[in-house]
Amino acid sequence: MFGTWPHEWGWFNEADADLGVKFSLGCVGLITIVLFRFDKLSVIREKDSFDFAMKEYEMLRSKWIDAEARRMDSESQEMFSESEPKSKVATNIISSGDIIVATPEEVGMTSDSAADVSEKD
């Protein structure tokens, strides 16, 4: 580029052209080295950031899985408790297999409805 300029302007010669080319190449080389170094450091920082984010993700994921397991356990316990008999007397009858005499109030019946049931038997 500098070699194509006319020499008769008086302020430009071959030594200045060599110096300009060397300066330009030096700047380009320095900028290249700085960019490669910056890129290498940014890759290292990104890898560290990714490792930290992965550890956080795994921790949150394990907490979420534990919470879901607890939620499912509580739901299954609620479903199981809903299917169990409400009365202690009924639980004793089911578990022991023996005949247990109980008052109508113990099994959740009113006296009138118990009388109706006994008349039908």
C-alpha cells in the first residue's frame, strides 16, 4: 500500500514505508495474540460457569425429585386412608374375624336406623 504512493510528495520514502508496514503488522499480531488469550480465558470462565450451573441444576433436580416422591407418598397415603374403614369397631371386625357386638353409635348408625336393620334381619 505504501509502496504505491508517489515519492514526489516529499514527506514519504522507503524507510517510512517499511516502518509503517512493520508497525501495522505488529499491531495486527498484538491484537491477534490478545484476542486468542481473551478467547482462551473466556472458554475457561465459561467451563467453570457451566460446571457450577450443572451442580446447581443437579442439586435442584434432586430436591425436586425428593419433593415429588414425598408428594406421591402423601397422596398414596391419603388414598389408602380413604379406603380404610372409618370406625375402630369395623377395623377390629375386619382384622380379627371374630364377631364383636357394638352399639349403633359406635358403628355410626342412629338408633332408628339400627332398629330398621335389625327388623329386616
